[in-house]
Amino acid sequence: MRSLTAAVLCATALLGGCAGMSDTQQRALTGTTGGAAAGAVLGAIGGNAGLGAAAGAAAGLAGGLLYDHHKKSEEAAYQQGYAAARQQR
């Protein structure tokens, strides 16, 4: 029971550290950790979990940054359309 409580407290502390991050930082971190986890699993199947985790982290980081770029472009297009609509009033 004590180890479960300690694990929950550690997880809460780690997640609390992400509170002040920008959207870009959060998306990059999410992509990196997700990619590393998936890469480690696939690498373990192939015989080298460390290499798989490294490759997965790199791919996840790239994916997270591409997703961030897409979301920023989407927001910019929305703001442009909103401003254009307000001018036509």
C-alpha cells in the first residue's frame, strides 16, 4: 500500500511540473513520451528496446511539433476569418 501511495504522489508531482508549459512544449513532450513508449515496445520485440525508444522519441517529437504547427495554422486561419467577418458588419 505504501509503494502505491508513493507512486501516486510521484506521478502527481511529475504531472504538476507540466502546468506552466506552453502549448508547443506540451505537444512536443506528449509526442516524445508517446513515441518513446511505442518505440520501446516495438524495439523490445525486435531485440533492442533502447534503440527503439530513441527512434520512437525522435519520431514522436517530430510528430508533436508538426501537430503543433497544424494547430497554430488552424488558429491563425480562424482568427483571420473572425476579423474579416467583424469588419463586414
